[in-house]
Amino acid sequence: MTVFHADLAAQSVPRYTSYPTAASFSAAVGASEQRQALGRTAEGSRLSLYLHVPFCERICWYCGCNTGAVGRTSRVTRYADALIREIGQVADLASGRVTRVHFGGGSPNALPRSDFVGVCEALRRSFRIDSDAEWAVELDPRGLDADYAQTLAECGITRASLGAQTFSMPIQVRINRLQPFREVALRAAELRAAGVKALNLDLMYGLPGQTLDDIATTISRMRLLAPDRVAMFGYAHMPRLLPRQRMIDGAALPDAGARFAQSLLARDLLQEQGFTMIGFDHYARPEDRLAQAAASGRLRRNFQGFTDDDADVLIGLGASAISQVEQTIVQNEKHIGRYEEAVTAGCLAGTRGVLLQPADRTRGWAIERLLCDGAVDLDAAQRTFGTQGLLDRRTHDRLAALVLRGIVEISGAKLKLTPEGLPYARLVASAFDQHSQLDAPRFSRAV
């Protein structure tokens, strides 16, 4: 039985989609370093493209993404034009072939269909994209219909993620995201009918007023959608950083113990339905490529979360998108207007980032393997990157405290999460973090 440790579950730690995390980025690294890094990509490099669309038809109060309301359609079209300009500028610098294309947001289907088509045409015109590359998109079911589903299929989309969060109508009211189950089911059917066969579903726990019964009902209804993957995210309530979250009644949020119970119930019910647990918040059918990557030790973690993406280079396009090329991580300008001004002037949009030091790469690799595999060989990390001192006094003391709690087992240089410790994976990973101010309010709870 997994034990609830109130003090551990309530701690705030990063999600570690990169190391160092975005909280450690600075203006010392920007467009100049971005240009140099892209220029160093080799002809044989595998490229993964992430395109950020920072717009939604309606704003959900729980959301922590860089997004805003659509407003005038011309505003979105202007952004799409800037995105097309950036695609051309980056493609002129980067060598290699594209093996993955991912549209995220926000809601990419906030783009008018003609603009979405134009962006996809620009990608094919500018980059060398493999014929079997996966094209994935994150979608808001409320802004989707059969015509848009057909457009997505014609653009080559092969996988779609539907944001559902919960099928409890009272909770939907509390988070300002009204979408009846029948609407999500219809959208899933339309996507499959159009030819988009691979479907993911995004759900959440820890929402205001949410109970174990709500979790059970949502996952029971989810069975009818037959998704290939499910993400079960814990809601991160940070109203000081995210003004829209001030619309959510903090007193109605489940406490740490209730959140923990909800996450475990979701895990058990999803596994009963035949899903394999991937990392700490993803689930996939055994035949899905994500589950196969996890089983073979090829699972990765990057700015899109857990992934089977094995590309050498991740290129972010759009406002706030992040690129990683070898030791260089650069984030684009977050402000939409300033982003558009930069690319319209023929400049790259990078404004902040970090240059990885050897110790960063070692610790980042250890964090990634721990989160992806539930275990890490510290000697292998140091051999791979040629650095020492991974287990300094600070890291050793953090891990030793977790060993005493039964969260981690250490044998020689091998560290492994216990079955009881799996929910606390991010907390264990934070033991290797030398950059972040841990338990800071800008990070989400450990569970």
C-alpha cells in the first residue's frame, strides 16, 4: 500500500521538463546564441518541431499556459503570419530532417482553418520532413467540428490530444470550462472519421470541489472514448503568478491528502482498464509507442512532457516556445506583440535561456532517467558526461532523508524509487537540482 507523507506531498517542486528549469533562464542567453546553436545543427540531425499557439476561444481559470482570448480574428491571423515568417528564418539556419511536429498552446484550433493550413504548408515548404513523421496537435473540443477535423487530417495530423480535464459539470462550472461529455465524444468520433486515429485525453485531479467519486465517474466515462494515451495532471494553484486562477475558490480545493488519494485512485482505475503507467502522470495502451518506449528504456522527457520523441534537436516556434540544441536552451519572447515585431523585422525571437555546463548535463540526465525509468545509475551518468561530484553533500543529505522514509533505495551507485516512492518522483529528482529555489510558490505540489 502506498503511504501518504503529508509533508512530502505538499512540497513545491519543478516538473523538470528541462534542467535547469525555465525559472533559471536569463537574458544573458538570447537570439544571438539561438542563431549560433541552430547553425551548428548537422545535416543528419533529427529535428523535432514544437509550434506554440497562444490563443483560446475562452479562457479556463485553472490554466497555467501562456495563452489569451482570441478577440478579433485578425489578431490570430497576424500571429499565424509571424509564425510562418519565423518558420522560414529558422529553416534557413537549421540543418537536418524533421521527425516530429507538435502543435501546442493555448488551443491550436483557435487558428482559423485557412491559417492552420498555411502554417502546415510553410512547414513542408521550409523543412525536410520525413514521410512517416508524427504530426500531433492539442485541441479544445469546444472549438472543434467535423470540418476542422477534416482539415487537420488533410494537413497530415496523425495524433490529437483532447483537453477534457473532468466530466463533472459542477466542477466544469468552477473552472470555467463547460463541455458536456457528449461534446467530447462527438469530437473524438469526428477526428477518427476524418482519419486521425491516435487520440490522447488530458484529465486533471485536485480541482475545486473534486471528489473520489468525480474521478471514478470521469474515468468510467472515458472508457467510451477509447483513448490511446491519458495524461492525469495535478492542478497547480498559483494565483499570485496566474491572475486568472484568482477566480477559483481556494477554499474549495482538495487538501494534500485528498489530492494524493485522487491520484492513486486514477492510477488504479486506469491500470484496471489496461493502461500502462508512464512516469508519474501519463498512461498509455501497451501497444502505443509511448508504452513501448518506456518498456525499452527509450522514454524521454522534454518541454512536452513524457515522450517517445528521439530527436537530437528540439526547435520551438512561436511566442514563449523553447528550443534546445545541444548545450543551448533558448525561449522565445513571451509577449505576442514583441514576438511578432522581432520576426517581422527578420530577427530570431529568443530572449532568455541558459548554456548548459557539464554538471548541468550530468544532473539533467540523472533527473530525466529517474523520472522516465524510476531508477538511475549515477556512475553511468558521470561516465557519460565525464563529470564528478554528482553526489555532493547537499544531494546526499536529501536522498538519505528519503531513504529513511522508504521513498528511495540506494545500492552502490544505483538509485531506485520504491513502489511507495513512485508518486514522489519529482521530489526525489529535486535532490539533484542545484539551480531551483525548491518549495518556491512558482512550482506545483510534488503530488
